[in-house]
Amino acid sequence: MKILFPYLSRWHSANRSRYHQLLTHLGHRGHRIFVMEAPPIALDDISSRDITTADGDLITLPAGLEIVEMRAPSLLRPLWQSAIPRTKLLKKAAIAISSLGEVERFISHQRIDLLFLYNLPQLPLIGRTDCHVHFDLADDLVAMLEGEDRLLFRLGGRQLAAWLQQRMVTGAHTVSVASEELARTITRPGLLLPNGADIAFLDGIAPAGRQDQSARTDSPVAGFVGAFEYWVDIDLLLAVAERLPHWHFLLAGGGRRLADLCRRVAERRLVNIELTGPLPYTAAMRRLAGVDVCLLPFIHSAVANGSCPLKLFEYAALRRPIVSTRTSEVERLGRGWIAFADDPESFAAAIERWRLDPPAPHTSIDQGRHLVETSFNWPVLAARFESFIAESRSHRGAY
């Protein structure tokens, strides 16, 4: 099967999304994957900039996957390359709309079997091609609009986003959702396709990570890897670090709130916080493999409640204890093996408890690892997606 994924970001960015994982493993299963990525955009968004290895090279592409860059129309290049703040939504929409003809021509020329969509500006692609169209709802896209632009959200943006999302759900041939919370928001049957971890990959790097980390510091280490965006509770992280000066906090990632976080860490003189900035995925996982406790500090919101965080399963696959705020999907999945806390005092106490009660982490580690091995690993999830699409296409007479 030939699959086309129009990506409104950069494939080689520091953000290793669910699409990187799913499409990589579909490639391993013999499918041919084309990623049509956005041109370089002047955004602080972690997904909009290429990241290289320590040698300055781009990350090697997996077998079966090819990258095609969208052509930037000359009239729109000044918009994409300008550093005007609060223009992320405008730039993404412009890229999606200006590339419609290019995507259609590519589908026809390459005889694409499956068009994989994931974002609201891609609605015009539904119904314009003969191939099977799949829409993946990985986040609450309506709620995300409020986080991106509250003014637009209040001035009718919410209604527009809800209409677009509903049209994509009903117009695509098939639909998948990343969480049970999101499944309750759609009006048709779809595939529950949660996130997961690549166990074989993480097992291969974990020993090196633990050795590197233990050589760097004698303090216990709490770690977070991800994007510093509006769904991450930065206030909580800073307050917890103040309460645990004997802990080292490894905070790895980029995002639009990273500059503010760096400034506030300096102002508070929190010398126990290490901010690495964006890291290539392998380097980030190696650092993460050496921490003592992993953190999921999400703000309570519709976005966080609907999220099925990739890092949850990566933490579990690396056999790390986890402390998380209470968000709907994480609490459902982590009941009995994740420590939950919502305020600085209890969050700090939960982190410290893993250090003071050595037998407890082992039980939680085993539960989390078993969950990933049996249900939330990418080879299994890719096979589930493949079967779902094959059955749906056969009902439409595609085979």
C-alpha cells in the first residue's frame, strides 16, 4: 500500500510524534510511505525546525519512507519566513490550502492508496481524490484552538473549529482516535489507536543512558522530555524544584514557552534545573533512561484530558517510575502504577516517595512495562491500523 501523509511541520524536527512512530512501523511492514512536509517556517514551535545529530547530519530515514517537501509559492514565502508572533495558525492554514493542488497531483502521479490526514485545514482534501482518506484525531483540536489563540477562539473560532472537525470525521472514509476521551467526542465508529513505545529501540539504548547519567551527577534525577507549550504546567515544575533542592531536574525539549522557562529558572536561581533545549530523539531517550523518576506535569484542561501522551509509554518502556498530574486519559491508563498529584507539595512528596520506598518503584515499573509490552507498543499498533484499513477498503471494493 502507498500512503501519503501531508505534514504541516518538519519531519526532522525534535518532535517525534505518533506519526513518526506509526508510519515508520508501517514502513517496516512493507508499505511505501510518502511524507509531504511543510517548508521551513519561522516559528518557535518545536515541530517547525529541523534538528540534526551531533555530527550535524539529519536523522536517517527508515526503510520504506520518503520525504517530499511542499513547494512554497513565492507570494507566501515572506509570510512563512517572517517572525511575526501569533501567526502559527495562519501559516499552517496557508500551507495546507496552497498545497492542495500539489497533493492532488502527487496522489494521481504516484497512485496513492491511502491519504492520511490529521489537521483541520486539510478538510478541502476530503472528496477531491479517488484514494481512501483516513482522518486521525490525536488531540482535541477544538480545545487546542483556545490554547493557540484565545481571541480567535472567542470570536467564533470555536464554532468554526468544531464544524471543521465534525466535517472531517464524517467525510473521511475511516477515522481513528488516540484516546477514549476523544472517542466520546465523535459521532461515528472509529479505531481506538492510542500511542505507544518502540520497545526494541528503547531497550537498545537504555543501558547507555543509565551509564551516561550516573556519571554526570550523584543527585537523584527527575526528568521530563517534551514540548514546553501551554499544556505543560511550568509553574508546578518550578515550585517542585524549589521544594526538592537535593534533586536534579532534567528538562529536555523546546517550544514557545522555553524562553520564559529559562528566564524564570535564572531569576529564581534554581541551579538544580538543567534545560537542554531540543534534542534528537535518540539523545533525549538516552538521557531519559538515566533518570530516577519521570514527570508528566500537565495543566488541567480539555487538551490534556483528551491527550494520550507518547512520553507516558516511553517512560514505562524504560522502566521508570512516573509522577503525573490527574488528567483523564493518563489517570485511566495509569491507575495502580502511576503516582498522581496536583499541587507542588504533593507532587514533590510523590517524587521523594520513590526514593524513600525502594520496593514500591519495582512493582510500578513492572506494571507499566507489562502494559506497554502487551498493548501499547508500535509494532502491535501499526498492525492493528493496517488491519483496520484493509478491512475498511475491502468493504469499499478497493481490493
